[in-house]
Amino acid sequence: MLTDNQISDFSELLGKDNICIVMHKSPDGDTIGSSFALFYALKHMEKNVELVCSDEIPEHFRFISDGQKDFDMLFEPDTVVSVDIASETLFGNKYGYLASRVDYAIDHHFSNTFYAKKTILSSSISSAGELIFELFSAANIEIDSYIAEKLYIAISFDSGCFRFSNTSPDTHRAAAELLKFGFDASSINVKLFDSTSLAQLKLESEVLNSVKQFKNNQISMVTVRYSQIERLGVNENELGGLTSITRRIAGTVVGITVREKSDGEIKISLRSQQESPLPDFDVSKVAGKFGGGGHIRAAGLSMRCSVEEAERKIIEAVLEEWERLYDNPGE
């Protein structure tokens, strides 16, 4: 449920012009789809608006960006809007300087650091796409089939095709309204979740050999070295699906993916899944210790160190939180 202040802030944004919309680095289906929907809604209102992103759009997401891979600044904006960006570090290198200039942040991460002048945040919602759908509805913005498709992509991506725990009745209702526009949702979901290259499948096979498990196999960690990525000819911007490997290992409560990038940065993705009555393992708390963030069940962070040191640091942090939550509750 949107608050009056959120609706008022969004209405204020709609009155602006010369607007720059920022997508987060390593762009995914939610930030791309949501940003495109907002971009074209503002275009329909005859606003001067641009999209920027520090990183290029991965090839398998370019069907969302209409084939475009690079988004560079075309004019000096008067208003800066971030979409699906929880913290300053997620702006990336190229447009990191914009983090201090954000007028409106539209986000659904409860780990948002409130870097913007005004933050339109709903952490109980599945995605930025669902939030923007609700904002459009509250502001009586007309949605056409193009915008509806982009919003559906954003929602489907961040809800794991409506499988993740962030999927609510409102998520399904939003998707149902969007589906009325008649786009091919089946094709979209195949592209998002069921299509990958042979090289990536070979990499996933190798990665499985690196699985390390802790706490009676309830914590699973895999590591991907850049040498593997390079040898198999995998585009390192096409590796989002690797985070699902640990999620698929039966009995895993916390999954960790450690990936070495070409520039030496270590990217770490954390996922959790837990059945009641045990409390949820909040991976965003672990990510937050290293300047990262995200959601209770999905979070990420980056480190500048060796792969071995990154493995050690992240497993120590996960085990510390595990022991606090499960082994020694109440302490």
C-alpha cells in the first residue's frame, strides 16, 4: 500500500523535466524493465528524459532494452532518478558520481541507504516493477502494451517467475492486469529463466565441482574463477544464472556464489531459503557487513581481495550469523 507522501513525491517527479534515470551496475531484468517503463511513460508526457547505466546490458537481457547495450548520458540533467538501486555502491564506476545527485530513488530494498533527497520505498513489494505499476495506477498514468510488457518482465524477473517468497497476492494481481495487454508472457519467461548458452552450461558443470558445504550441508558455497570463464569463452556479463546453482541443492538454507571478475573484483551473491518454524536467515545482514545489501533472501556484495580471502571472509560472516540465529538464539 502506497502512502500519501509516496504518491505526492511521485507526482512531484512527474512535474520535472530534463530527467536522467539511472539503472544499477550489472543490470538485471528488474532495473532494466522498470527503468524502460518509467522512461517511456515520461516520454509520452513529452519530457526530455534519458537512461544511463555504468555497465553494458548483458546480451540475454537485450530483448528488454530493445537491443541496446550501452546507455550513456546525452544531456546534463536537472533531475536524477534511480530505479532499483539500494546503495551508492550500486551506481557503478562510470556514473557513481550521480549517487550524490539523486533527487528521487524508486526502490523496493529494505536495505536502502536513503542516499537520495527523496526515497519512494516499499520493501514489502516484489520488485521495482511492481512498485512502479502501483505508482502509475495511483497517478492515473495510462499504460500501453509496451510499458505493460516492460513492467511484467521486471516483476517476473525479481519474483523468480512468481516462485520466490516475495511474491504476494498483489504481485499476482499486478501481473494479471498487465497480462490483459496481450504480450507473449510465455516467450518472456523462457528468455528470462530457461535459455542459456552451451558455454555457460559447461561452466556450471565445472562450478559444481567446487561446492563446499557447512553446517550439515545446510550452507553451500560455489566459486567461479575468471580463468574458467575465460577458458570456456563465457561472457562474464551473462552469469546471473549462476546464483541459482546453490538454491537447487537439496537441503541448502544459505547459498553463496563467489565469482572472480576480469578486473579482479570479487562479486558475492547470497541466497537463503528456510521453512518455518525456523526464522529466516537474513542474507542482507551479512552483505551489509561488507557494504553490500539486498533482501532477506537475496543479497550481494563486492570485495577487492584474493578469491581465497573472499571465501574465508564470507563464510566466516555467514557462520557467525548462523550461530547467532540457530545455534545460540537469544544471545
